[in-house]
Amino acid sequence: MKFIQKNKMELGDTAVPDLFILNNMKSLQANDIKVYMYLLFMLKKGAEADSDVICKELDLTAEEMRTSIEVLQAEGLIARGSRGYVVVDLKELEIDKSYTPKFDGRTRRVQPGVEEKRKAAVDAISESFFNGVMTLNWYTDIGNMFNIYSFSEEVMIALFQYCKERKALNKKYVYAVAETWYNGGVKTFEDLESFLDNYDKFTKVKQKISKSLAFGRPLSKYEEVYVKKWLEDYGYDFDVIEEGLSRSTSTTNPSIKYIDAIISSWFKKGYQTVQDILDAEAEPKVEVKPVETKKVVIDKKKSYQNYAQREYDSDDDFYDEV
């Protein structure tokens, strides 16, 4: 069943931008406001308005009409185009002004042609994630992130998609994710794919470790440093890490540092897999017998033996002297 709502044009509404009320209306005369309001009305209809028709509808003279057109043009409310005058989109104009962000120390120069691509990405973000009504502050923040992090347009769109999928499309979370990606070396979409693969693996390993050790909490940043070393520096898969975890069962309240000592010793020995570890432990240990050393006994004489005895030729000589 299909329902169709019918509206008569005279019962509709013509939207007047708040920006016009705040910034322009007070400096305009009554005829100028009348012309501008009628132009908005015709713009809503999608119809072209002839100056003679406007004069007739608003009861204006041709001179009054011409003066109001010049005033509206000077105010930046209308602009001359190739086919006549067009009504300026005040919201878009304000967005363009707000798009120039305040930069920090990591601001980089934008190459020619990049600005247009970035604006196209911003428009895509507004349409896809904010139903086309993204606030002005977001435009400034996105421009700021482009310059701080040097993300490509695809990465910036993926950033908002990532946050929306996690139901956390707020500035604090978006900036936190952007900072994480930046620290992970992400600039292009290819960088992002590689980073997310590694980050997903890292996250799952952290969760498994916390569960295996019954921490009942996420790992601290200090503990994450060890896990990152095992995965990135050592190149170990979780099965090797899990083997290290199993070696801590005999220890009361094992710490990550204790497990790191085990895993690091395996890495120093060149073990790459669990099988390498098991094979090395299964090898029979060769008993090394101590080398026997002979003791050299030095026969030391006592002090009273260290003299030369007098020799006699015969016993008679001895007694003669006595």
C-alpha cells in the first residue's frame, strides 16, 4: 500500500536562513527584504523569476527593483551568473569560511588540487554520516585532521565509517582513533588495511592473554609494550605466546614481565615455533664429566731438617775431636 501526501504550494513553507537574519537583515531596507524573500520563494519552486514579474508581484517600480538587486548583490546574498542572478547558499558560504582550520605544529602545506579532493571527501562524510547536515565545527575539525595527520581522502572517510560502526561518532573518539592511526604510520588506504590487520591481531592477543592469566581487566600500556615486542620484534604467533603462558602456571600471580623472560630466552636461542621449543627440550642432555686434575704434592721439609750434615772419614776422627 502506498501513501502519497499532497501539498498546495500556497500552504507550504519557505525557509529563511538564520545567517540572513543575524548578519544581513538589519542592514537592509524593506524593499530589499521583500525581494530577497520572494527570490527564496521562487528558489523553492525551482522556477525562474523575471524582474518584471517580481515588480508586479511586490508592487515595485523598475528602479526600486534595480536598486534592491544591487544591494542584495553587494551584501553577497545574490550573485550574477551566466544566465542571470542566482541566490547564494549562505550555509555553504559559511562552511567555506569555517573550513580553514586552526593548525598546530604538525600542519603541512597542501599540494595544488588536493583542496578540491578534500572538500569532496568532506561533502561525502556529511552526506553519508550526518544526513547532509553536518555542523560547522565538524568541517573545521576535519580540515584540521587532514593537515595534522596527512590522511588521504579515502582514509578520512574510512575514519568516520570506523567510528560509526562502533557507535562512537563523537569528536573525542574520532580524534583518538585518528591519533592511533597516525602513530601507526597510516596515510594511504593501503597503509590503513595493513595497520588494521595488525591492530586486530594485537587486540585479540591482548584479550587472550588477559583471559588466560585471569586478570579480569585489560592489559595496561606498560604490559602492552611486551606483547607488541613479542608480535612485532620477535614475530611470534599466539601459539608461541600461549606456550609461554602455560609455563607460568606453577608461579603464583605470574606477571607479564615473568612471561617475557621466558619468551625472550626462546628468541635468543633462535626458536621460531612451538615445535622448535619442544624439540630442543626433548634432546637428551649430554653429561659433561669434570676433567680430573692431578695434585702435585710438594714435599716440604721441616725447618729443622734443612741443614747439611757434616761428613767424617772415619769414626776415629770423630772421637779424636771429642
